[in-house]
Amino acid sequence: MPEIILYTKDYCPYCTKIKEYLKRKGYEVTKEIDITNDTNLQMEMVTKSGGKRTVPQVFINGVHTGGCDDTIALDKEGKLDEILKRG
């Protein structure tokens, strides 16, 4: 199974959307990091994502796939399955 790490906030509808999207594809999130009230984790996410401040930020097998829309776009381009299968 691939390693899927999500940085999320508890009130984010896009966070819920990407979790449900991945689940429909047959994958479970390995680790969800809730950054809602934690500035240290927020800065960790910004650093790892190359400056992105929005949630979710998705990392699959060490590859940053972006946010919800970015990750879904990768799937529509046929590139997401390749990243998911690296695990």
C-alpha cells in the first residue's frame, strides 16, 4: 500500500473531499496531520510543500501532489496511479 500523508484542517471541505476521493479509488490515508491550531505543523507543511499554505496538502510515497484539485487533476491526466503504485 502507498504511504499517503495529508495535512488538513478540521473545518476544510476540500480535505474531506480528497479523503473520500482516495477512498473511492481504494486507498486509505496513512497519516492525517491536523494543523488547525498548530503553527509549528503549519510551518512544517509550508516548508515541505514548497510554500503552499492552503489545505489539504497531499504527499503520496514522498511525492507532493499538491492540494485536492491538483491531486484530482493528476488522476484525470493518468499520472496519479503511477505515483500510488510506487509504494
